[in-house]
Amino acid sequence: MYQRTTSPTESVPTDGRRRFTRKALLAASALGVVTALLAPVRAGAAPAPAAPTAATPLAANGQLSVCGRQLCNASGQAIALNGMSTHGTQWYAQCVTDGSLNALATDWRADVLRVSTYVQEGGYETDPAGFTARAQKFIDAAHARGMYAVIDWHMLTPGDPNANLARAKTFFTAMAKKYKDHPGVLYEIANEPSGVSWSAIKSYSEQIIPVIRAQDPDAVVLVGTRAWSSFGVSEGSNESEVVNNPVRASNIMYTFHFYAASHREEYLNTLDRASDKLPVFVTEFGTQNYAGEGANDFTMSQRYLDLMKRKKISWTNWNYSDDHRSGAVFKTGTCNGSNWTGTGVLKEAGVWIRERIRQ
């Protein structure tokens, strides 16, 4: 939560056509064809993986949807995706390579990669076309390895998502046009709103969701909640404001973020209560304090993970980089090398979270 504020060292096809195209993409993913066709993520990176011998998460589950309070696969079965979030791609693009994504998909056995496109802080606003292309490259690479991708519009400062409304419309129009026939995307439209009312976040959401739906009516949309996606807890509120005034849209989930060393019983209980009444996706969490640094609290983290496993709540951990903070899973300098597998390249938090994803 509140971290990462300083720089580290065309027409819509018919439904029948859409279903056919998405099934074709899934078949290609299962056979490894998409991987073979994709250009490398980075020149000189490790070669793309061979065709998988078992169904990937994407091939096994297909088009996702929200059924009741759960994330469900194409067969209507409730599932939970577990995976990692990138750091800001303006800073740590070098950590998202063929080799690192091969490791995430096959060594870590992750289901999903969250691709974080910062809006400010040297991000999207400085080069909209460039950062859109960069995000798409990483999303395509995740799909090639059979993982889902969360398209994270990483607005942070300013905390009012409406401040970037025009940029968000441009970004999500481009993304939804590209992925309208692909079953492997979820759209996260506001990372961590703060200092703004739930009604303002709701208004923003009800303007952005139709932009996505105009191109891609099928994909799940993830809506940020008040006070750094804490359902308002960090600003003295709770989930009742969303429960009593939900976003007027279907096939959506609400996001919750936590950092276990800082966010204790009140936050855990809020997640428990909120997920009894609302579909929730934990798109960001850490085992450290709210700045993503300091000592790990694995005991409290495990309590969150036990709750999420019991209630089939999907999650992505912050973050898949070699940032100097304890919340980055790789040891500093790893992203300049070529070894990504096993535990020798990982910090303490990386060893812990890799084990949980593999379970």
C-alpha cells in the first residue's frame, strides 16, 4: 500500500465469433503454439519454453467470469488464481524477461502475472504509446506461457482516479481493442485510490467500465476501493460503503491490498466480512510493512493466505523484481543475470511466497 512513491535505484465481433476466437487461442496456448510465435521479451534472454506437457492455467480454465461472489472458470467452477505482480515497468522492465517468466510459469507454477503500468512517477504519462506497447509485450509473454494477466492501471499519486480519467480511457480502449478476443486478461482500473470518497471512485468506475465493455464485453474488471484499496479501513471506514452502494456493472470484483506487518486484525476481519458479501480479488499484498520493506511477518501473512485459500480469493504478491526492499522477491542484481529458478536467487520473502504458489 502507500509505497513505491519514490524512484528506486476497431468494431466488436459477434458473440459467436468471439467465442470461436477465444477457443482457438486457448487451443494454441495448450499446444505451446502462441509461445513459439511470440518474439522474445528481451534480446539475449533465455529461449521460450517448449510446448507444455500438461494444461496450463489458461488452457485449463478458459474464459473467467464472476459467479456470485466467486471468480469462476469457463465451466462455472469457482477457482482462485495465485501469482505475482511486476514492479513498475518504468523501473524494472529488465526483470520481466523470457527467463524470468519461464521460471514464474514452470518453476513457481503461477497462474497469473499482474503487469503494473504506473501512470505518474516517470510512467505512462511520459510516453503513452511506449508504455502501452511495453505492457502488451509483457501480457503477451504471460499468455504465451499459459498464465493469465492482470492489466494494472497503477494510479497512486494523485489518489483520485478521476485525475487520470482521460488517460485511463485512452489506455483501456487500446488494451480492450487488443485483447477483446483473448480469455486471458483481467482489467484492474484503479490501483490504490486514496484521499477520495467512495462515490468519486464509483463514478470513475462507471465511466471506465463502459469503455472496456464497448470492446471486450466478457472480461472481468477489478475495481479499486477507497484508502489504498483497503475497503476504506486506512481512512477510518469499512466495506459497508461498497456493500450499500456497489458499482453499477456486472462481472466485476473489488480489490483489497494488505501488508501483513502493518495491517493486522482490523484489515484481516474486513477482508473476511467483505468477501462474504462482495467478489474480492487481492491484487497486491506483502509480508512486510505498508512500504513493502522491513521485517517479514510470515505468521500474519499465513493467516491471510489461509483465509484466502478457504474462501477461494485470488491474489498476486508484490513484487517480482530485484528492488532493494525486502518485498522484492529477487536478491538485488538478479535481474542483470540469467538465473531465475530455485531459491538461491531469492530473498526470504521470495522463498516463502514461491513455496505458497507451488502448493
